[in-house]
Amino acid sequence: MANVYGVDIGTSNIKLYSKEKDTVLNEKNIIAIANKSEIMAFGDEAYLMHEKAPENIIVSYPVKFGVIADIENMETLFECFFRKINRDKFSGANDFYVAVPTDITEVEKRAFYDLISSAKVKAKNVYIVDKPVADAIGAGIDVTDSKGVMVVNIGADTTEISVMSLGGIVLSKSIKIGGNKLDDSIISGVRKCYNLVIGSKTAESIKKQIGSAMQEEEMFARAYGRNIMSGLPVAVDVSSDVIYDSIIDHLRSIMDAMKMILERTPPELAADIIELGINITGGTSAIKNLKAFVETETNLKANIVGSGSESVVDGIKSIISTPSYRKLAYLPKEKNYI
């Protein structure tokens, strides 16, 4: 029997929704390949190998800056996740709704369509959903209304800032700053301040523990790494002030991009945004005090979406299940993909 699936292919995580099972598979979008051909692991299991694998095992993310950089590995990964959510039992010609970023080239958009249509998942129809539209719906906003809506999705590699009205995108801008860039800055800051080399997983853990968008009372988090001077493994208590200094410039760059979009927003839509506020989604929206930072910088209300990392797939789920939202998804030929 045919089923309907929703797909959100992110840089860090992939989210796959099955209408039949009414479940969402959310795992790391990463694959581990041994000896150039053997699939060792994928998803969360492969993530455990990241930065720990020997030379013959390549652990990689097929998506970079929101676009598919390694189509072959991404196709393999997608098929693995598809089998996992179906427990290797599936049949029929399935429909797929896939979220695609807007501020990318037509060739990059086409790759998302080709990925699913050419994979061994028995795709009957592949519908495209603009990612900001799905994001807004997942945040609980009726985008088909005439009111202006602003959504800022802070992901792993990119931040996508969009203003929407009547189910369409009025303005959209994507910048290459996200959680990974913050992690890289934390790695640099800890190295400079403590002569300590740490990995990206440790940097992410520290960011979640003591990272903040606003300066607050100093706290400490234990970090394990290698001392540059001695070359030996050590443990250091890292200050929240060091983390703040490391990430604040990138957060200000995101803020500058948001202000640029606000300056270009038509007055009537700007009035709606003043009333409704700015909606912030994405995995990196969980940074402490981000709401206060945005409100201080813009003098506008900010809403941090509770399940920010899953808001896009939640929106696709609503589009699939709500007849009035179906028109927001389109077949690629309507936008000259084919």
C-alpha cells in the first residue's frame, strides 16, 4: 500500500516523517564508510564514530551549507533511513514532500528532487515545499493569511531569514553562519585562551552548557583535550566569558542580516511583524538568552519555537494532513525543474 512521506534534509540532521506510522525519524545526517565502499554505520551510530575513526573509515556529512554536496552518499543515506523507518518492509508507489531552501541555485534545488526520484524508494510523486513556508507552519503560524510573518531558521551551517505573506515568500536571505561556525570559534577561543585543542563535539557540548547570547554571571564547564605545550591530554574548566567572546561576533552577523531584511520589508508587512514578532527556529535557536538578544537589538518581540530543530518536518506533516495547505506544495515541473 502506498504511503506519504515528509523529508527535511538538513546539514546536521535528517528528519523523515511517515504518514502511515505517524512518526518522525530524526537522526544525524552522517555516514561512515570503510575501505571506500563498505557502509559501516549511518545516522546517530555513525556520529559516535565522528573524529574517532581510523584512516580507512571515512565519516562524513553529505550536506554542506544546506545543499547536497555528495549526492552518491546522500542517496545511500536516504535509502538507509527509509528502510529504517519502514523496518525493511515497504511497498507501493509513495508520495514524497521534500523541503528545499529558497536562497540557493536552481541546480542545487534540482538535486533535492533528483535525490528522491532516483533513489530506490518507489517514489510516485515528489512534491517540493519551500523550507521557510514549512518552517512557519511548523511554528504554528497560518502562512496563508495576509499578515506578514518573519521566520529566522538558525541551522548547523546556514541561517535562513524569510518574510512571508499569503503562502508565498516576499523576501529571503541565507547566510553561511550557523551552529558549526559557532563551534569552530569556540575551538579557536579555547585554544587561544587555554592552549587546549578540543574537538567539534566538545565545543558543541560546551556551547550547550554555558554558551549565551548575552553576557551573564561567569560559569564554567569541564573540557577535555590536548595541551599544545605538553602534547598530553588534560582537563580544563572553561569560562563562559571565553565562550561568549568566541560566539558573539557571529551572532551579531546574523543580527545584521536580520536588520537588512527588516529594512527591505514593505511597510504594511513590517507593521504585522511588529505585532506578531520574529519567529526563531532551527537547532541553534536553543542558545541561552537568544530571545533577549534579538529583542534588545531589534526592539521587536521574539518567539523561540519550542521544537525548533523539528519545525520544518512538523510543517510538512501539517501540509500533508491539512487539505487547505496542500496548494503550498508543488510538482517540480511547475517551477521548471524538469
